[in-house]
Amino acid sequence: MKYIFIPLIILLFSFKSNGQTLSIIPQPVSIEQQDGVFSFSPQVKIVFDEDEFMNANYLNTYLAKYYQVRPLVQPNIKKYIALRLLNSKQKSFSPDEYFISVTTDSIVITGTDAGIFYGIQTLLQLMPAEMKMQFDIPCVTIHDYPRFSWRGMHLDCSRHFFSVEFVKKYIDMMAYYKMNTFHWHLTDDQGWRIEIKQYPKLTEVGSHRKETMVAKNFTPYIGDKTPYDGFYSQEQIKEIVKYATLRHVTIVPEIEMPGHSQAAIAAYPELACFGMSFDVLTKWGGSDVVLCPTPEVIEFYENILDEVMALFPGEYIHVGGDEVPEGHWKKSKQVTEIMLKENIKTYPGVEAYFINTIEKYIISKGKKMIGWDEILDGGVSANASIMSWRGTEGGIAAAKHGNYAVMTPGDFCYFDHCQSKNSMEPLCIGGFLPLEKVYSYEPVPTELTAEQSIYILGAQANVWTEYLATPEQIEYMIFPRMIALSEVVWSQKTKKDWWDFVGRLQYHFSLMEFRGINYRVPEPEIQLRPLAENKFTLGITSLKQNSDFYYTTDGTNPTSSSLKYSEAIEITLTPTQKIKAIAIIKSGKKSIVTESGK
Ligand code: ACM
């Protein structure tokens, strides 16, 4: 007897039977598929408007890397991919808008400069996820533009340091999914990672820590006795900025102040209120050691920002502002004097004084300031933008006051949170943020009116790296969750549909494989339907089709030599027996092991 009783299977089958062959993520504004195909071959050429060399070069380089085809650019050819800049003088277009027309003879991408880049990303998703020199691209007309202007990904490079090469890959992976803002967390208690020429000790001292706490061994503390360091030179930063610019990714550097500054204080003890010396922090969690809000410290940070602003061409500078303990300030004579002089009544007011002074400086240099939502607590200027992380309240308050906000609430956007509740999940900070929950996120809070919601710039995922030390771990945490987020921030709200997304995601599993991304293989879901005493129907599914499932009934962890599941079967289990299952995909990549909870 055969059973198909799991909605997931049915939905995936019905998706296939629609004849749908396009799997674009994020879902475009409109797609009309026509009969026929454009036959891609080494004879295809790229033609482009003069100003579109960068985008043409990007496409050429990608096609050479992944399909070993270099479509030399030349005029008067029959089969071509054309990149045509929209004439924005004739009509106003959204800054990221594009049109694609694939016919049997040509592929034409028309758009703004950034739009053409996004059109190229869509086109790349119409190509096979395997090395081929000849393939068909379905004839299609697409019109597309994003819902939000801030489509962000953050990366904490303080707790763990990531190479220039990986930061570039991170930017590449963002760009594949039309994410456009890279929030680069460069300083924190556990390491200062950006070269500042005026203050060389920031990196000479602040980029090194004696050791790193092992896993979650807070009390008693256990360190790994291995020195850890790393920083980006200004030349490396320039190289990364250029790389990002070519991929239409803006980098927002974050220089934390006045909290999360122990690494800076380890380098220059005079930055703290008591001039005491501290080491760069080796354990995770907060530190009581904060910057003293004196004019000298503020000037020190203005000097740092001069160098930072010269390196990063984007309009925003992130100043942190989160989690500032007041203990040191409460004991400090200098802080009392500042409070009297400036008529400040509270300690959040002291932070506001610090941050608002820095903001004036940033604005005087023609840039904008953004900070974590704590900067609202003591009163913030009308110009500051807010990153809402302690829930959505900060974003709501900001938008109601006419301050721009980026939504990054922990419950939906913290990609350091665990992807399952399974004890086999690799070490993660806590929380529970599965793929479907990311996909369900709606960045505009219902509390806002239509006018207020204009102040919601978009959303962002944060990737804190206390428990993520390698590129492979980062990729595991962001894929496929970033793919879900891309649809949250790019696609129109009416286009979102979880099961349709899951259907399109199937191609993206292959594409991630093809592009060398270490994504998380969805774990098997075990379903046991009772038939009679100790008799069940066993069904195993997962979010990824074509996974091979293996299972055991003796409590051992399954491997590829265990029983292979091919279809729903009848099974006899005693009350203490459990099923354990694993998904293994074609490349040999494995999911975590799941266990039946009868
Ligand atoms: C934060 O997660 N402390 C902004």
C-alpha cells in the first residue's frame, strides 16, 4: 500500500505540474512567459551602452567562470545579450528598476545602472545550475523593481575575523539575491579590525586578544589559550569598497561607541573614565568598560571617523550605541561634571549627549548617522536613523517621529539564532529562527499609518559571530535564510507565497551547490501515523526535493549505509523505539539527524 499524506509532497508536486519552469528569487513584479527559447551558446555576444562596461564585464566574467564562455563584445552580431541604460530623463524610474525581454533572437536588459545589474542577476537565475556551454533560456518578459531601498546583511568581523577573500564572497552572495547594503561590524569589545593611521595602537593592540572563550564556558570560564587577531588595512578596505561598488552594494561601516569599546580602551586606556588598563575581551557577552564622554574622547572618535568617512563612499555611518552599561559613568567625577555643565539629568541622557555630538560631526561632513535603537532612549536628533533590533518598538517610535528606520528585530532577523530546536544543530547563540519564520517577516509594523511607513527603509539580517568562526559556518547560517529575506525586502507584499517560494527554492539549492556555497541542507521531517498497536505508517519529507533519506530504528545515527527510505511504508515500533533520519543530497552533503517524537 502506498501513502502520500504529507502536504509538503503534494504541494511540491502540484507546483511542478503547473508547468512553471522559472525559479526567480526574489520574485519579480511581473513575469510573462512566452513560447520558445533563446539558445545560449559560445556564439552569443554581449553588446552594451558605453556607460555599461562595468555591468557587461561582470556578466562576461561570471559566464567565463561558471559556463566557460566568454561572450566577446562586438557590434553587428545576430545573437546577443544587450544591456541598455534607461533614459531617466524621459520618465522617472525607481533607482533599481529593470526590464528583461528574452526572445528567440536576443536578450535585452534595460534599466538604470543598478537595475541592469539586478536584471543580470535575474538572467543568471534563468541559466542552468551546472557547467554547460549550450543551454536554453525561456522566452520571457520581466519588469521588476524592489519594495525597499535598504536590503541589508550585517557581518560581525570583531568577534571573529574574516578574510578579505571571504568578505568579497559575502558581498557576491548578497548581490546574487539583490541585497544592497552590507553593514560591516568592525569594532567591538573582542577586537578592533580597521586600521586607523592616526591611532596605530587600535590595531597594534586592539586587534589581538590573548585567547577566546571555548563554546559557552562562561562560568567557570575556559579559554582556548590560543592568541587570536586580524584587521583590515586601509588598502584592503579600499579594495573591498571597490568590489562592493561594482556589485551595487553599499557598505555601512560600524564603529561602536560609547559601549562595546573595550578593544579600543585596551589600546588607549585614556578613553575610559578612570584610565585603568584592560585587555581586549576574551569572553562573549557585554563589558562594563565604556568610553568616557569627555571632549577629548569625542575628538578622538571624530578623528577616527574622519578616516572612516574617507574610506567609505556610502552616505551612512553606523555608530553602534547599543548596550551601554552605566556603572562606570555613575562612579566617574568627569561624568558628573559633564552632566552638571550640560544640564543632563539621566545616564541615557549622557549617551544621547555623546551620540548627538558625534552626529553633528558626521552631518558636518555631509554624511548621515545610523545607530541601534538605544540611541532613541535619551533623545535623538530628527536626522538620525534607527536600527530596530530589540523588537519592532524602536522602528515604530522612530517612524512616528519622522526618523528613518531599518527593521532588524531579533525574532525574525538574527541569523546567529538557531535554525532548529534539534540538539544536533551546530552550536548557535540561542533563539529559534527557521526559514519559514524569516519568510513570514513583514517589515512595516501594523502600528504605522501609510505616511509613517515611508520611514521604514527596509530590513536587515544580523550575523553576530561569537559562535561562528569560519566562512563555512557563516554560509550555513545565512543560506537559505538570506534567500527568504531577499523576497521579504525586494518582492511586492502581494507576491509572497511560502509554498511557491519553496518550489522555486529547489533550483536555488542546486545553484548554491554550483556557486560553491555551504548551505544548510534541510533536515528530514519524520511522520508516524498510527495504524494499530505498535504499527505506523512512516513518511519522511524535507523542504528539499530529491534528497535521499536514510533511517534507523535502533537509536543509532543513520548514515548512507542505513535503511534507505523511498516511499511511505508500514513499520512496527515498540513504545521505546524511535526513528532517526538523515537527508543526504547528490553532492554527499548531509543534513542534521532528526528523531521521531512519537
Ligand atoms: C545588538 O544585537 N546588540 C545590536
